[in-house]
Amino acid sequence: MAINNKILTYIFLILQPIVLSAIISAAGNNYGKGSRIWYDSLNKSKATPPAIVFPIVWSILYILLGVSSFLIY
């Protein structure tokens, strides 16, 4: 029984920062719609990655933030 509680605690400690980051990110996404128009109007370098890269990279970063905060805690 103690092992199950310990596993649940670890899972909670890993998921807590990931979920918190996702909530904050979603809130920022809802309030940042006007900045997308501004960004699209900029003259960007040919080295600028396509738009699909950003959500993938940020998702990976949020997961790594959750794991690293778990390891530190």
C-alpha cells in the first residue's frame, strides 16, 4: 500500500508543473491573439522556422520543465 501512495505522489509531483504550465500557456494564448497579426506582418528571415515547429517545441519544453522540477523537488 505504501508503494502505491509513493508512486501516486511521484506522478502528482511530475504532472503538477506540467498542468500548471499548460494552463498558463492556454491563458496567454487566449489573450495574445492580437500579437499574431503583428508577428505575421514582420519581415522575417528565411531561416525562421515554420509555425508548426513552435507548438511542438514548447510542448516538449513544458514536459521537460515538469520532469526537471520533479527531479529538483
